[in-house]
Amino acid sequence: MKKSVKLVGLGCANCAAKMEEAIRKLPEVSAVSINFLTTRMTIEAEREKIDGIVAAAQKIVKNYEPDVKIEKA
């Protein structure tokens, strides 16, 4: 299953790349991409694990850019 979210307030392309790399290392994640220009993050994982992965991704995002909010795309 793919889930797309909006990263509101994302202001650093380098941070976005680091976030993407860290989220990719989560064990249940099949694929992840962050588009800095559209501030959209897409995560691919099993349907039953996607909510937990998004929660873990949110913590990773906050580590790099504390002011970024994750909203439904």
C-alpha cells in the first residue's frame, strides 16, 4: 500500500534527503520518497503496518525539522 502525506513547513532539501534515508531504514518500509519541491512524502508498506510507519516517520521528520507538520495529502 502507498500512503502520501504533505510535509507542511519543509524548508531544507538536505534535511529532506536525510529524512528519506532514515525512513527507508525502517524494517517494514518497502519504499519511500520525499519530493522537496511539492513537499510530498510517499511511503510504501504493508497495509496493516502503514499507520505505525507513518507515526515512526513523523518522529524522524521532527528530529530533522521540528516545525514540520505531517498532513493528509
